Amino acid sequence: MSEYVLTLSCPDRPGIVAAVSGLLAERGCNILESQQFGDRDSGRFFMRVQFEGAQGTDPDELRGAFAALSPELGLEFSLTDTAERQRVLIMVSKAGHCLNDLLYRHRSGLLDVDVVAVVSNHPDLRPLTQSYGIDYHHLPVQAQAGKRGKAAQEAEVLTLVDHYRADLVVLARYMQILSDDFCAKLPGRVINIHHSFLPGFKGARPYHQAHARGVKLIGATAHYVTPELDEGPIIEQEVARVDHTHTPEDLMAVGRDMECLALARAVRWHAEHRVLLNGDRTVVFR
């Protein structure tokens, strides 16, 4: 039996759960997991249902049935076969901790995605990437033989996204700001990770700035990328306590661990269709 994930959002009103579960029951589908949330602030309802299809279930017919409910309920929905793994393209610069963590989780079966390629504006992480048997593309923003701009480099990245049929782009410490045009072409399909000192400690050496201020918490934030720098909808955050004995180097080590954890969770939850956008926020059905 195939398993499917249905995610939906719509204006909140009575009868939504009954309509969804009734439609599935009529077709002999068995619900394995169901979560829902009504947001009183936005007046919207969110739902994630994982279910087992009956013998001969036609996903296109199911999509048509839910589409028929859309005019009445105002549904925005997605129906996905769980056997269809998300295809992930990772972008990095020189720091390899998040990349290595994702590749290890991928190879060990802890992250149920297909990592199709790694793109970097530096050549440094090619050996690490290729040790996992994954394609590595070095696309500097400025070429050696004559300068080229960010637009040309981003066009090449988008070409690779199409070539590898990537569903998701993960910025695993990619230290370049993506253009508004790039973000607009992949809405809800790019996840970034950064330290959670923002906006308090901007610019260079944030951990040294934090140490000078005697911070007591180290954190990391994983979020969807939007044209608003580092302000996209937050998916996951991780935090750890530190104290006066920690040097700036200690803080950076703790921060790297937090970044790995937060990013891995965000990628996994996105791949399992557990993250629904709610304006500038997210609903995460863990």
C-alpha cells in the first residue's frame, strides 16, 4: 500500500476535519497520523494528514476530489507520495560543519532525502563532498579570467537546480547574499542557517562581539529565505547555555553544533512536509 501526505490550509470554519476524513474514508484510505491547528490570529486552519491508500488508490483522482472541495472551503493543499524523496541541492562557502553533518545524516539514513549536488563559491569543500560520491560545482562569484557579477553566477545555480530537478536548496553556511530575483524564483524552497545573535551582533566576528557582551545563550536559526535578509519564516531554533568561562573559540564551537542541529531538523521537517507557511511564520507539525 502506498502512503501519502496531505497538507492544507484554509479559512477556519466548522467541518473541515470531517470533510477531509470523510473524503478519505469514502475511498478506503486509512489515516496513520493527523495533526491540525487553528490560528486565531490569522483566522486560518492548518492540517497535515499521513494516510495509507486503499488498493488501487489513484493520487490524481484524490487531488481532483480535494480540488472539488476548494471552492467551498477555500483550500490550498498539496498531496505527496511519501516514496517521492525530496531532491536537495546544498550551497556552501568554506565552513564545512553543516555540510558534513547533512551528508553524514543522508548516507546513514537519518535524513530521508536525495542530496543531488553541492554548489560552492569556493573550491575548499570539494574533497569532502566527493568522498560521499556527490557532484561538486565550484561557481565563484568572480571568475579568475575576468570578473562576472552575482547575476551570472546565480543564473548558473538556477540552471543546476533545473538540471538536478532539485526540490529544495539548502544554504549550509553559504556566505553570499542571494538576490531578490533568485529568492523570487524559488519561494518556499530555500532554507538558510545562521547564528541567533542577529540582529544584536551584526557584521564580522559576531562571537567575539557576543563574548565581549558576556552572552549567556548561544543559538542558531533555520528559516526560509526571502528577499528580507535573515528575516524569512523561522522553521527551527536551537539554543545552549554558556558562561564566563567560554572563550570566543568555545562559543564558536557551541554555535557550530547548534547550527548543525537546527538545520538538520529544518531540512527533515520540510522533506516530510511538516512545515506549512503562515504568512511570515510557520506551522510545524513535528
